[in-house]
Amino acid sequence: MKNRLILWAAGIILALSSCGNASNKDAKETADSINESMADTSTMSTDTTAAQTEDAKFATEAASGGLAEVELGKLAEQKASDAKVKEFGAMMVKDHSKANEELKALAAKKNIALPTAPAEEKQKKMQEISAKTGADFDKAYVEEMLADHKKDVTLFEEASNKVQDPEMKQFFDKTLPVLRTHLDHIQKIAEKK
């Protein structure tokens, strides 16, 4: 009952944090705080709650990144001037939407709060990129996707080695090859720019 109440409160807090109120933490930070609070109130052993907190941190980081990838992918589908960049954007929307839904279902099952919007830093980067047009947009998008996927691959490799929950580990193991494919694809596009 206590966990349900905490999750209900978490949902309210996340909804409010995604409304753009500058005095609130960003959505990822809010999710991390909620997950830490749930671990603090847990009746499990210290080792178990510490592992759950670490698992939740990986999940919130992955969710934030996935949400940003989808939003930037949609932007690329609309604004890119290069057909390959548009195609990559469409792939981001499709693949990351699927992964986001899988992670969301898994997090709900594990009582992990996820952000409802990308982290503030990612939102700022999206605004920066969206202000560009033509070849400048393509270049900025490709650079961001290259940097982002390098970071994603590293995050998922770490999670694959550190996550304790078997289902969470399976998610990271399943998603990692897709991210590596994305990285390879965007590297090829970047080489031609």
C-alpha cells in the first residue's frame, strides 16, 4: 500500500515537473529523487535497496535519452535536408519509441519512476538544433546523434554489467545491439558530411 501511495505521488510530481515550471527539478532529476525516496522507505535489506537504486538510475538515464532520441528523430524527419539524415531520424523514432515502451512497462513492474520528458540539458540541445535549418541542421543533428549514441552505448554496456535485476539486465542486453547499430549507421553518415 505504501509503495502504491509513493508511486501515485511520483506520478503527480512527474506530471507537474514536465509542465515546464522552472522552479522544479527537471523530469530526470525528479524521477531519480522519487526512486531514491522509494528505496529509503523500502523494508528490504540495504544491499537490495542499493542495487535497486542503481538499477533505477540506469533506467531513468536510458528513459531520458530515449525520449530525446524520439523527439530529435521527429525533428529530423521534418527538417533534415539530406535524405539519409531523414531516414536516420525515422529509425530513431521507430526504434527508440519501441524501447521506451518496453522500458516503461518494465519500470512500472519494478516500481521505478521514469522521467516523462528528456532531461533539461537534452531539451536545451534540442532547442539549439531545432533553430537550425538546411545543412546546418543536418550537421548539428548528426553531431548530436554521434555523441549521444557513443554515450548511450557506454551507458548500456555499464548497465549490462552492473544492473542486478535479471529483467532489467535482459532489457539492456537486448537494446545494446540496436544502439551499436545506430552508432555504426550515424558514423557512416557523419563520414560523408
